[in-house]
Amino acid sequence: MPIYEYLCGACAHEFEAFLRKPTDGVSCPACQSANLERVLSRPRVHSEARKGRSMRAAKQRDKSQAQEAAYTQRQYELNHDD
């Protein structure tokens, strides 16, 4: 199903809706108004620079998670000396 974006005329809330047709019954999730305007979707552009930043962030996250897991394991071993 396509994603349609709407702007509520009553409360100015922007939201997305998964609908078969843009005319299917939809109302604002914030105020329940049916006074909606369909807006153009903003393009999502992916670039090599963005991909590089995402990969660096993922590697940093993986590294910190591994360090935290090693620390937790070490603390467990120290506290449960059988």
C-alpha cells in the first residue's frame, strides 16, 4: 500500500497514512478531523557521505556494545566465583 502524507486543516498536524487510495476514509490522529490536505512527500536522498556516516556510527555502536558486554561478563565472573 502506498504512503500518503496529510496536513490537518484543524490542528496543523502532519502525518502519514497507509491507504489503498488517497480518498479512503482517513482522519487526523491528533484531533480526529477530516479536514485534511494531501501534501507532497519529501524525497529521501541517500548519498555515499550519508552511508559512510551511518557505517561509522554503526561500527562505534558495535564497539561500545562489545565493550559493555565484556565488562558485564567480567563483573559477573568476579561476583560469582564458584
